Amino acid sequence: MEERIDHSNENDYKIILGLVKGFLQTKKFIFVSILIFVLLGIVVVLFTPKTYSSRVLFITQDSSSAQSSGLGGIASLISGGSIKSSSSSDIPTFLYPQIINSWEFRKQLFDIPIKLKNEDSLITFEEYVINKEGLSLSEYIVKYTIGLPKLIFSDDSSPKRVVNKLDSLEYISSNDKRVLKSLKNKLSFSISEEDGTLEIKTIFEEEPVAAAQLAQQVQVRLQKEIIRYRIAKAREKYNFIEVQYEDTKQKYKDAQIRLASYTDRNRFNATESSLIRKRQLENEATLLYTLYSDLEQQRISQSLKIKEDTPNFTLINPAVVPLQPENGNMLTKIILFAIIGFMFAVFRYVFIVSKKYIRSLWTEV
């Protein structure tokens, strides 16, 4: 029994060694396959544009909590304790991607100035996408196959972004769509659930400086947009109080002038009617002064509220011009293509052996 098992194992080893020997005998095809794939890898590496990425990492700090004992306390004393926490005006961080992906925000990025390698002056991001950025392979194929009739018969003048005067709606042109698509491919935004950090990442082909510029500008404009959202309610209330304050201030000054003028004219008039009129003017001035003082307190309180609602941003990692491309490891790619070439030779040999074995079984049947 043991002799049969040993004989069976010996036959298995012989079969395996025979297969390995047969595979090694195809060394010419193996060499050609690896060489072809290595050359293909070199071509891919040479013609694949280098991509550069830049990252910005920052966190949002709620200034209301940090100032609750400072500005918030002062405002509470001024307004008689009527000021409340600004937590109701906070924007949840999970809504930040909605802001950065909105059309209103993204169209602000069209005018970002960027510096290209072969350009002496700055150009806008929109000009870069429309005039400088090449089409991808898939876009190129679609443009000159399916879109060829449109390319031939279309007018060269590209439509601009317009606002219809009848319905006041803003219409997005084909150029806008192209710029938005480019932004989608170049810009990403993420929030870390562990530490709450916000990351902006940009990717540019062959343009490291432009990648850093875009990341920096997106960070600055996103922070301004967050601040605008956060203090919108407080700012609106402050503007309302400011208008009432200036109006009451002017009325109080006019009442003082009327009282002073009447007093000067009736300095030696001691009639009862003149005294009544003087008291009326004094009461009017006192009432306006009370309103003016109250509005001034509310104005100061609301200005402190705006500062309290304004978030602080701590920049952890600023936008830096990348020195090395993300896809710059050429040797690794070439080695990967060589491995693929070797595996192609292995699969070819397995296919040939399997085909012969199936044929032998078919003839036996």
C-alpha cells in the first residue's frame, strides 16, 4: 500500500517537473512576452502625464465656546442677560461638502488665478480648462466620433453664461459644464470622523504650482463661505439695529436742537403755556435719548454676537507646491508590466497544455 502511495507521489512529481520543463522550453516566447510588455510599460510611462497633488488640512474651532466668558459675558451684561448661545446658528460639518459642491460656490472658483509652467502671466482656472487643458482619451474619442457632426456644423463662438431677463434664471453653458467637470476631477473634500479635521486635495497634470494655488484658494473661499453662513443671522439683525440706531440718533439730535432753540427764545417768558411746551420738548428729548441709549447697547451687543459667532480656523497643513508627482515611480510601473508579461506567458502555456489534455480525453471517448 505504501509502495503504491510512493509510486503515485513520484508520478505527480514527474508530471509537475514535466510541466515546468515544458514551460521553460518556451523561454523564447517568455522573453518576447516580457520584452513586449516592458516596452508597452515604457510607452505608457512616457506618455502618461505626471499628476501633482496638494493638500490643505485645517480644523474649525467654535469661537462662541472660547469667548463665552469674555465677549459673551460682556454682551450678556450689556443686554441684561438676553443674549443666548450661538449654537443655533452653527452649521454641521457634514453640510460642508454640500457647500463646496454647490453651484454658487464652484462658480466662484472659475476666476481663481493660477500660474502655469509655460506662461508668464496668471490665467483664470476657467481659461486654463477651456484653452489649455487637453481632452482625456475617452473625451477625445467621443468628440471625434459621435460628436463629429456637432463639431463640424456648430458655431465657433461658445455660449457664455447668461441670465434670462424674463425669468431671472441663470443658465449653465457648455463651457461651464466642462469647467465643472474639470473641477470635479481635480478637487476633493473630506472630513475625518476621528478628529474632525477637514482636508482639501487638488490634483493637476503637469502643473504643481497650479495644484497648490487651487488648494489654497479653495481653503480661503470655503472658510469665508462658512463664516458668511455662520454670521448671516447675526449680521442681518445687526444691520436692522444699525438703521434704527442711526435714525433714532438723528431724531434725538433734532429734539435737542428744538429744545435748545425754544429755551433760548423763551428765556424770559414765564407763562404757563411756555413752561408746558418746554416740558413737552424735554420729555420728547428724554424719550428719544432712552431709545437711543437702548439701541446703542443692542448695537454693541449684536456686534459682539457677530464676533462670537465667527468661527476660528486652525491651519494644520497649508498648501505646499509638490516636488514629486504622485505617479512618478516609473521603475515600479515597468516592473509591474514585466510581471504581467510573464503571467501572460504562464497563462498561454497553461491554455496550450489544457487544450492538449482535453483533446486527448476527447479522442479516448
